[in-house]
Amino acid sequence: MTKARIPDGFPGPVAETANPKLSLEKAEKGSHRSMWELLLQLRVLLPYLARLVPLLDRGLLKAEMESGNRDLETLTRNQTILLERIEAQITRLRGQHEDSTEESRRFFTDMRSFRRWMITMTIVIVVLLGTSVGMLAFLIIHP
């Protein structure tokens, strides 16, 4: 049975034995090789981390949900305040509209009264003018 060749950058027992100059003691800080070796040493902690992640995830989800609930409550409160303001504005506008409608009715009633008065005065003036012209004509015709 032959072993598959592991690439040079990939850590493993074959790579360590094939290239002894890249051992843990001789690895430079910040080198690519030392990072892989550190990760290999941390793999022992993976089962414990796998058990902790769901617990942390639940706590994060609960915190996020509480934060989301607070945000929703704040938005709801703000929208309620806005709706109350809009309702107050609508009530005020409705009152102003009713006042304006009543004022328009009074204006048109006054205009009708003024129109009747003007027609009456015009008729009186025409009658008086006709009477004056008739009297003047009578005086001119009968000396």
C-alpha cells in the first residue's frame, strides 16, 4: 500500500519527516508553517468547542431577540405617537374645514342679499330716472 504524497505546504507527518528543517522548534514566528502547527495543536479542543458553540449561539440569539424586541417596542411607541399627532392634526383640520365651509355659506348668503339690494336700487333709480325724464318732457312740451 502506497501513501499519497501530501503537498509541501500541508502539515502532516510525511511533510515533517521529509523536511526536517521545518520542525516546530525551528519555525519562524509568523510563518505559514507555524500557524498550521498551532492549529494542529488546538484540534484537541474541537470537541469541547463544538459543545460550547450551541450554548453561545442560544445566548446570542436570545440577546439578539431581546434587542430586536426592544427595537420593535421603540418603533411601535414612536409610530403610536406619530399616529396620535396625525389624528390631532386631522381633527384640527376638520374643524378648520367646517369653519371655512360655514364662512363660505355666510359669504354667499351676504352676496345674495347684496345682489337683491343692488337689483332693487337699480329698479328704483330707473323708475326715478324715467319719472324725471317724463316730467322734463312734459315741462318742455307745455310752456
